[in-house]
Amino acid sequence: LTATVQQVSAVFPGLDDLPLRWRLVAGAERFARLVYEPDGSLVMEVDYDLLLSPGLTALELTEELIHVAYSQPGPGGIGRVPPSDAARAWLELLTDVLKVKQFAAFERHRQAEVLATLLDDPDADRHGFAALLWRALPPLRQTLIEALLSERGIADQRLGALRGSNEKAPITRMFLDYARQPGVYDEPLRLLLLDGAIEA
């Protein structure tokens, strides 16, 4: 957790000075989420299951910490909540793109760990983000990761679903198709994306 906060703070100076508290929970609907308390404080809720995968922890917390940075007024590049649904939708898409780029920079064992965590539990990847991560990998790396996933006991049926995602193009369209599913973003943003306000 500390390393991830430090990495994001390097991009958004002052983030580590915010009154952000941490809370570990079990059985949460999301791996990590921001909670705005009645007293105005921010709490980062993190599901225990997320901590089983250091790679996935880094991806999820990077996304949530970026949201914290953009929601707080102050110096050092930290701004405020974007004023329109369109701006918020762009920010959500941007954080997803950044997560995929961060994943692509991982070494292969860390990439396999992240994908295995998502594929082991259907509820963990009910919206299909693993397919976006898979598409970020070059073919040779996909072959290496597939072997590592097989060693981890990932069923061939699930691996086949990842292979099939290679047939979908372009990846920008995959991002939008992912984002337009119910439950990925909040409903106003999803409806905005369905209306075609943002296109690939």
C-alpha cells in the first residue's frame, strides 16, 4: 500500500498529505473504493482479497488515488472534481487506460498473478477487464503468460476466452464496450457513453 501511494504522490505532489484513512473490509463489491464520510473525511476501503495480488493492488489503488488527487483542491497539480459528466467519463476512461499501461509494464510473473486473480473468481472479473489487460500484451508475452496461467491451474475455458479477445479490434472500442456495461461506472456516465458522447 505504501509503495503505491508513493508512486502516485510522485505524479500528484501533496496527495500523501491529504486526510485519507484506510479500511480493510471483507466481501466488498469492489476491490477498492473511496468512501466520503459524513464529517468530510475520505476513507479508502480495500477488500482483503485484493491484498492476495500485489499487482492487482497496485492497479486498483493507483486508479482510486488518482480520483482522490483530482477531487481535492490544492497546489502541485491537484485539481477539483471535473464539472461535467463528460469530463468525469473521460477521467474514468483515462484511469482505465493507465491501469492497462501499468499492467503492460509489469514483469510476466506479476502479469500472470494479476490475470490469475481475476480469472480464478468469476465475480472478480464479471465485467471482463482481464480481456483488456490481455490485449495490452504482445503475442509472445501472451504465449508466456498463458503457460504460467496453465501452471496455476487456470481452466482452458477461461484461457480460451482471453484468446478470443484478440479477435476484437480496435482496443479503443474494447475500452468503450467495457465502460458501457452496467455497474462499471455510475449510471449517468454509462448513459452518456451509450449516447455516443464519447466515441473510439
